[in-house]
Amino acid sequence: MTSRGTQVRVASPVPARPPLSVDTLAAMQKLMGRYPRPRSALLPMLYLVQAEHGFVSREGMKEVGKLLGLSAAEIAAVATFYTMFKRRPCGTWLLSVCTNVSCDLAGGTKIYRRLKEALGAETEETTADGLFTVEEVECLGACDGAPVLQVNYENYEHVTEDLALSLIESLRAGNVPQPTRGERPKESNAVSRRLSSVEAKP
């Protein structure tokens, strides 16, 4: 129930995705061969779905289930438990803003709100151009660098509102600034493929 005049925001439907490519299915078979029990490859296989479809799609989960002999419920239970698996299309650049205590006191919540205002994207939603997804996250383990903004899991620390806005303009222009720690972030599909470890030596 809502009060009079309150707008109820209805999430847009999740778009259907085509079957996984032959290359992705072959990569999944390779992953399954690394484990004594093939179902142990579930997490990296979900990363491969995300790399191809831009999120862990229903179609991708069905194909993973067929390969592993797991039910849709078993696959969904894992995909919905871990926050790194996105259930809706994710932008090229995932902007994760910490709003836990240390970052909040240093302005993290203000940065999060400013980014949403600038991009017009609600939490877990992606901009119309497909470039950005903004999310609010818990502690990123870098409290000494508060406030922290991650771009595809790479840390930018001691960020101000102006720096956050400057960062998205740089990303939009194709210039990826060096983060405080780690390497320059790659686009989201490349990150998901890397996290699957499919290219690592067994």
C-alpha cells in the first residue's frame, strides 16, 4: 500500500538473451574438466554467462544447468546469493560506491546520490546508453582511502563529488584513469571472463 501521490517504480522487464555461443560452451566444458566434480565449476561458468550476456541471464542459467545436471532452483540459489553476479543487464562500467561508516562519514553517500543524479540511474539500474551501472555497496576493505569508489572492482580512493563526476566523463570519452590501487579497469565483459579463470593454466 502506498500513500496518495506516491509513485511506484516498476522495474523494466529483463530482456531475453540468445543461446550461449559455441566458444562459451567450449570454455565451460574446459572449466568442468578441471574439477573432480563438474558442479564445482558452477561459479566460473556463471561468470562466463555474465561475460557473454552482460548479466546472468535465465537462458544462460538453463544451459549451465543442463551441462552440470543441476536444477534451475539450484543454479538460481547460487546466482542470487553472490552480489557479483548481476541479474539485470550491467553497464560497461560498474560504479560501486561504498556507503559504510568510514566512507559515509567522508562523503560516500553524497557521492552515490550525486552519481545517480548525474546519470539518471537508480540502484542496480543501467543508463540508457548501456555505459554505466551505479550500485551502493558495503565495506570495500579500504577504509584508509575513504570515500572509495570502485570501477569494475578497481579502487579509486579519497574521491570527492567533483572527482566522481570527472571520472564518469573520462570513462565516457574512452579515457580510463589509473586507479589508486591495482590496474586500469577493463570493460565489464572482459572482467567477468577474467574472473571465470577460463584462460588460466589448469
